[in-house]
Amino acid sequence: MRKILILGTALGLLMGTAARADDITFAVAGPLTGPLATIGDQFKQGAQAAADAINAKGGVMGKQIKLQFEDDQCDPKQAVSVANRIAAAGIKFVDGHACSGSSIPASAVYAENGTLMMSPASSNPVMTDDAAAKGWTNIMRLYTRDDAQGAFIGPWIAKQYAGKNVAVLHDKTAYGQGVADAVRATMNANGLKEVLAEGINAGEKDYNALVTKLKDAKVDVVYFGGYHPEAGLILRQAAEQAYKFQLIMPDSIASPEFWQVAGPAGEGTLFVFPSDPQAKPEAKEAVAKIQAGGFKPEGFTLFSYAVIQAFAQGIERAGSDDPTEVAKALKDGKSIDTVVGTVTFDEKGDLKDASYDINRWSNGNYAPIAQ
């Protein structure tokens, strides 16, 4: 009886190993908890929808995609811990991270372990610029860069608000300061100089002193590189002082949580976001399925979906799940088809030819404005 039990256990282990051999695991890393958990949920929903769609069509080279979700809370130290955990588990593909301040330190771990990281949200140029300078070929992003966003919106601000008092604020993070500096540089180059430029401390609850400072400087327009919790609070506290300015933000406030924090004080807020993938014909089926599950695929949802598609197509193109070969295949100059459109990567692993919308919040929803 004991021999039979041992034999059965061994067979079970072998069968389990065989089953696992038919899978390929991708990690999805982002802020699943904390103040930016909305972004993590977008990552999760998009990646899962993509994996389900690909698996329903037979998977990748006959293997089914499995996802492992990891929470970095958009914290650099947590991100490094997550990256080490992913590497220790032998996972070779990462859809993440979200915040540039997390992606940049985590990328060193992935480079050392030969893991292919592709961020669907991190926009600081340092991530791919430093990787290229160090000869790391496995750090990519399926998203736009801050300098490209700055080159788009900075000249527009300079033209639209010529003669107005403009302030440039940031939250001192790699993302917030990076995009604010990029916008400030191109705005200045196009003839508009800010009357105030400074950083704020993210996570505070009282920005009344900042609001008073803006009010005293007669600021008409604020460009703020940061996230929705701080943006919403600043607007609400300005409204309490009967002070209204035009707020312009980067892509971080493409989330219903912005309106939940700001309320009516958020009316008219503008923000830049890559041309809305929800409106693309390539995304129609994915959008319908995600919405049928009770989730609106806004923000970074479809970019996370597209990363999973890129991994799958890269593996098929390389004829291998070796991350180095997959990265090489994805950067071979040929385009890949995704829900965010047809995309091509340059030699650094950045997207080519990004396009943007300027969106306006009104009544709890946002939509592109005519430019």
C-alpha cells in the first residue's frame, strides 16, 4: 500500500510538472494597493483580458499564458523586492512597472537576470536611455516618453496662454518632475516663461499654503507633473478660497478617481494622453469584452493588454521564449499589431511615432478637445 501511495505521489508530481511545462508565465507588476491602486487595477484588467483572448486562440507556440500579479505600490524599494521575487521564480517576462520611480530601479534587477521588462506606463526617458547606455537590451516600454509629451504640449501651452501667468509644479517623483521639466523646457523655448516653479510633497492633505502662493502670484495656469490625489486636493482647496485656475496635467489623471477627489472643482481640467486606444478599430472587440465584465478600459488598461500581445507576438516571431531573442525580434524594425494600434519599437525599446490628445474633464467624464 505504501509503495502504491509513493508511486501515485510521484506520478502526480510528474503530471503536475508536465502541466506546468505547457504554460508560460508573465508577471504583471504595478500598484495593486495604495493611493495609485487604480492604475494597478487597469494593468491587471488589461493583462488578464489579453491573456484570456490569446489563450482562447491556442496560446503562444502551443503554451497557455499564466499571469502572476505583483504589487509594488509604486514604491522604489518595493519594486526592487518585487523584481527580485520575479527573477527568483524564473519568470522571464514582466508587464510593468507603472511609475517611473519603480521601473528604473527594478530594471537593473531584470537586466542582471535576463528578464524582459516592458512598461505600459513609465514615461521617464532615463529608463530606456540608461539601459541603452549600459548595453541592456531587455528594457522596453509600450508607452510614450516624457520628452515626446513635452514636445507636444509645451508649445501648445506657450501659444494658448501667451501673456498669462503660468506656474509649473511637480511632485518630486521621477515621473512627475521628469514630465514637468520636459514641458517647462519646451514651453520656455517657445517664448513663455513661468512665474513660479517648484516641487510639492506628495501625500500631504493640506495644500492651502501652496494655493495662497499661487493666488498671490496671480497664476492663471498651472501645469502639474504628478498624480490625481494631489491634483484633486489642490483644486478643491483652491475652490474653497474662491480661486480658479486652469490646471493642465500629464497622463496620470485618466482615471475616475481624479473626479472622486476633485469633484466639481475638477471641471475644465486638461490633460495629455496618447490618442485614445478605446476609439481604435483594433480595440473594439477587447473593449467590448472588458466592458462586459463591468470594467471601463480607460487609462493604461489597453496598454497593459498590448504588452501581453507584444510578448506573445515577439515569442512567435523569435520562435523561442528566450527573452533576449524576443527583445531582438521586437526591435527588428517590423511592426506588431496591438489593441493600441500598429506599433514599432526603436533600438532602445521605445515606441516610434507617438501621437497625443488633449482631454478635458467635465461632469465626471473626459473627452478629447479640438486642437
